[in-house]
Amino acid sequence: MSSPDRPQQSTDLTVTAAAAAAAPHQPRTELAVSPTERFATRTAGMTASEIRALFAVASRPEVVSLAGGMPNLAALPLQSLSSEVADLVTQDGLMALQYGSAQGVPVLREQICDVMREEGIEGDPNDVVVTVGSQMALDLLTRIFIDPGDVVLAEGPSYVGALGSFAAYQARVVHVAMDEHGLVPERLTEALRSLAAQGITPKFLYTIPNFHNPAGVTLAVERRPRILDICRDFGVMVIEDNPYGLLGFTGEVYPALRSIDADVIYLGSFSKTFASGLRVGWALVPPLVRDRLVLAAESATLCPPSFTQMLVSRYLAHHDWRSQVKTFTENYRERRDAMLAALETHLPEGCSWNVPDGGFFVWLTVPEGVDTKAMLPRAVTARVAYASGTGFYADGFGSRQLRLSFCYPTPERITEGVRRLAAVLEAELDVVRTFGTSARTELTRGPQSPSPDTT
Ligand SMILES: Cc1ncc(COP(=O)(O)O)c(C=O)c1O
């Protein structure tokens, strides 16, 4: 029987298509399946960051955002970059606007080796794989190494984007503690022994040795070979993620783990030393890993964009990029100093934080009873935003911590933001003193997807 709501059955495809185009779209309710019921199991681990949920409010101009890890690009020479873009199109447009090699533009891979030499790495351009930001390298490496249930070691806390990729591929993250000198070798040994007792060898250690995101700490130089020896003894690969290594405030550049051990997989990025919007990062991998990684890259994007790679290449060739990095770090140091001074002046008793020597972040611990995730909506209402600590752990820890970014707002805005945060904390502490805890909302735990407001 035909229904007035449904197009007539027809074997004539032209007629059916024409009728479908003419008729308004009618959902076939008796066959309809919600696409959400078709999601792969692994997507269950994908959740939005809480600051993203508050984004509409948090991005209002009156809110001081200390949440995001956005580099401050105001110091870039935009005028000369625009001539560089024009020259790229007029001189090399037919290459820059075309598909390219899945591994990346060869001349850029050579220049990347020059950049890595700053941190003592002698890399071969043939072992460099250019990616769409180092985030893509992280995702691809997780894709090629992780089966569901595999164990990954990572500092606790760790980078939210890495935790998001690990969750997406259903890895089990075991966090290893840090102190003010970075990852603690004894804790690493303990974790590996305990896993070995269960018959488990982690697939890799994921570590951010310099100016850690979110913890702000740097791995002590004397710990570096020890960490590598421990991993070697237990047969564990190391992935070193180093987007901030050249952004030190003291002028000291630390030796990369990859400079000590050629088996380390090294991730780098132009996001913090040049321009994050170009999305150019890379992995330096042992030859045995390279071919599989290139295949994975090919299936993800065919090739990284030729245009942005060639622009980065021109920038490195024609501009004094080292002095640009110095300018960036001077700006960041000024902002770091403003944040530290404001924390010292305004924060209530019982808060503690680290003093980062580079990078973008201060990691703050608040007094017992205050829950930073529950407090976030109240902070945003008070016109200040931060990234609460739980997003940086895979296992629900971090409710007494929060990350403050000093990279983007001006020193004056940072001071004002910290003053507002201090007032919110004071109010929370009043509640704690009265009721024992400040948490008023049921919390969901676990890693969250990265976003520009939490990276
Ligand atoms: C530790 C860490 N790794 C990787 C990334 C991703 O950077 P990219 O912009 O190169 O994808 C970030 C970005 O904030 C980061 O902090």
C-alpha cells in the first residue's frame, strides 16, 4: 500500500531520483537508526574539555582566559611574512598549491635537522616525517603502535592532546610521578617493575622533558640518561615530545633525549617557535618505524600541505628565526613574571605552584577541599578561565590542581585574571570551611579531547 508521505516505489532510477529531489526530505522513521548507535567503541573515550563546554562564555572579551595554550603571535613580522607568501605563490605556486610527498618537502626536512641540531640532535632528513602539527604525529604513532588495552606510560599530569589520542586508540595510561626536576626515575622503575610482575611491557613512555605541559617543570639533565637506561632495561620505547624546548627563559638549551639515544622517537613543532596556525610539525623516527609512519600519514592526509611547509621553509631560510624565538621568549618571560608576582600577591594561604624556566604554563595546587573542576563555572562567572587538573590525567586525579597559561594575555590582564581567581578561591575556601568541600557538581573523569583552549 502506498502512503502519501512516501515516494512511490519505482524501478526507474531517474524518476526516483527526480522525485526524491523534488520531494521534501522525509525521514524513513521505521528504518531510521541513530548514527550515534553506530559509533565505534573506541569513540567512547572521546570527551570535550570542560572549558570547551564553557567556551561561549569563556571566550567573551571580559573574561581573562588563563586556560588556553595559544602562542602570542603579535611579535611576528607580519609585513615581511606577507611578502614571503606573495613570493611563494608567484615563484613556486605550481608546487606550493599541488599535492606533495607524504613524508614532507625534502628541503624542509633538511632544515628541520638544522633546527634539531640546536638541541644536540644529529638527525637524517630521510628519517623526518612532516605532519600536520606534532599532534598528528602523536595520533599516528598511537595508531601504529597501540592495540586496545596496551599500556602507555606518561607523566602524571600529561598533555591533554596525547591523552586524547591514547584514549581514542583504547590504550591504558599508567601515570608516573614527577617532582620539581621532572619525571622521577625511581617512580619509573617502580611502575615498570609492577607492570612486569603482571606480565605487562608498556608499548612506550610518552614524555615531555622541557617546560612540561601542563606541569611547567623540566627534566633534570642528570636524569635524562637514567630515564633512557631504565626504559632500555625494560624494553620500553621512548617518545619525546618537545614543542617548547627552545623557549627557555635562561638561555639554557637542554640536550634532547634523542641526542643521547638514537632509538628515541622525537616530536617537534613550529607551532610555538613560529606559527601554530600553519600546522607544521614533525617526527624524527628510526628507519624501521619510518615506513609504517609514512603509510599511516598517507592514509590520514595523503600528504601534509605543501603550501605551509614551503612557507615555513622560506621563513627559516630568509628570516633570522633564532632571534624571533628570542623575542618570543622575552615576551613569555615578562608574562611569566607578571603571573608569578600576581600569584604571590593575591593567592590565599595553602596554594602552591612551580616557577617555570620556560614554556607557557604554571601548575597550581589549591588547598584541600577545593575542587578545581567544580569551581570552573564559578570562575568563568567571575570572568577568569583556567584549565582544571583532571583533564591532564587519564585516571581522575588532579582535582586539586589547575593549569594557568601565561602565554597569551598581556601582563596587565594576567594580573587582573589572577586577582579574580584569588577572589573565587577565597569564596570556595569559605564554603570548604563551612561544609568541608567546595564541590557542588557531579564530576565526569578522564581524558578530554584537545582544543585550542586547552592545548
Ligand atoms: C606537549 C605538546 N605536544 C604537542 C602539542 C601539539 O602541538 P602542534 O601544534 O604541533 O600540533 C602541544 C600543543 O600545545 C603540546 O603542548
